[in-house]
Amino acid sequence: MTMLHELRTRAASRPAHIVLSEGHDPRIVAGALEAVRAGIARVTLIGPQADVEGLLADAGATPDDNITIQDPAHSDLTAKVAQSYYDLRKHKGIREDFAAEQARDPLVFAAMMVRNGHADGTVGGAVATTSDTVRAALQVIGKAKTAPLVSSFFLMALPENHPSGRAAMTFGDCGLVIDPDAEELAAIAVASAASHQQLLGETPKVALLSFSTMGSAKHPTVTKVTEATAILKTQHPTIDADGELQFDAAFVPSVGKSKAPESSVAGHANVMIFPNLDAGNIGYKIAQRIGGCDAIGPVLQGLTKPANDLSRGCTAEDVTNMIAVTVLQANGND
């Protein structure tokens, strides 16, 4: 069973209600229908009623109990969304007419459905930018009180029968936090370890990556990684983590044994924490485009309830996979 198949199977064991903010996009509709057919989720599609119905009809489907439509221009929920948004943001000086306008924004409408308990999680970003998608999630759903910050990760599904023996890895942060300091980097590592355990059911081994391994180079950016590792080990001693490690030392057993012989993580890491967004974004795309990995994400972590971002180049299959991830996150919040 591949990692993606297992992910969908686990989600289908406890389906949840996921709202998709871009129901006017054919990829979203196709991915949503596959999620419904697989028993992963009940889905609400946000968008103009006629447009969404037309896409469903093109796919040989009609709205039912498992796939519904909400059109913010005409929905019975829109007035409640506007009032909730006003109550939430009036301390920022917004006016009621602005709240009414925002309630018709599909990203805001979807996020408010989650906040108000009408859905368990939301997925967007096939059309909207990451900044717009994340802004709606932060403003409406909000950061969890226990989370130091909101960050992101990618689930990287390796090609079948990969020589490393691994089926999947977690890469963080490759999509959101541009240049974390040592404390933020440690927090990203902790959150990514928890996400890896939750979504893949595998004990995390966390490598904090650098261009240096265990003091082989000296530079302020290396120092940041060593400080983050020290913070992580002090605050969360039960997490198996180490750094600073070069990627080969973290991934290849023989290199890990040579470069960091005392490390239990070196050569066996399944959670890779990149020092900044440059490294993370480049790294996951190399793994995806050259290494043949399937990349699911960016998946957000640290929110009160699940809200996730798709790549604007996503496929229908990516949508289904992200719905499955969001379901598993929602179940983890129970």
C-alpha cells in the first residue's frame, strides 16, 4: 500500500466535512468528487451556484447530502458570516459594510464556516495566492493558543521501492515562514514532528538542516541551526532530533555514520527542517521535479482548526490528497 493510498484509507475511516473555497475550478470539483466517492469527506463547494452545478453536471454528478454548494452571493449563511466577521475584526476599525463585502469573498466565507462549526476544515489556493489563502485562515480561524507560530510543511511521498526504504518524509517549512530565528525554527521542528506522527503514524526523527554537519563550518546561519537544536532538545527531550546536519548526513546511513557517528538521527531522518524558506522551497521542488516525489502541501500547522493551501499548479489528485490530509488534521483536533 502506497503512502498516499494509506493516507486516504485512514481518512476514510473517520470522514469529516471539508469546505472548498474554489468550487468554480474544474480541478477542485473533480478532486472533491473523488474524495466523496472514496468516502474520505463530505464536501461543500463555494462558488456561483450555476457555475458549480454546471461543473458537477459535466462530471456526471449533482449536489446531494455528501456534496453541497454555498453561493456567498445568495446563501442564507452570508448575513451570519458578515456579522461574525464584523464582531471578530471590529477592534481593527473595520466597518459593517466592509464586513458584508468580505463575507462574499469565498476564502473568508469558507474560513468562517470552519470557525463557526459549519465545517471541520477548509482547502483553497488552486486559484488564490498563498498570501490570500493564509491571510483568510489567520484572520478568521486564527492561531492556536498553544502554538508559538503558524508554519507549514510538505508531505513528500517518495517513489515506490525507493532505495532508501522510505515511503514518505516531512519537509518544513517550505511555504510560509521566510527566515525563522532559532526559537521559531525550533517551534517549526516541534510542529512538523507532531504533524508527521499524526498524519503518517510514524515516529519522527528530526534533522535540522544546514550546509554544515556538527561543526564542520562556522557561520551565523549555522549558529542559528545549532541554537534551534539546543532549544528543541531542552524543551522537548522526548523528540528524537539532531543538528546541524547536511542533507546527505541526515538521509544516507553511510554518510550519517561517517559525519555524525554519535547521532541517532543521522542517516535515518524522516522529518527535514530547512533553515529558511529559500532552502525549503528549493529543496522540495528539486525532490519533486528531479527526484520524482509527490508533494502534498503546503499544509498549515498551528491554526485553531485546519485550513490548507494548494499550489496553483495542482491537479485534481492533489486536491483529493489535501482533502484527506485536512480530514486527518480535523480528527486530530477532536
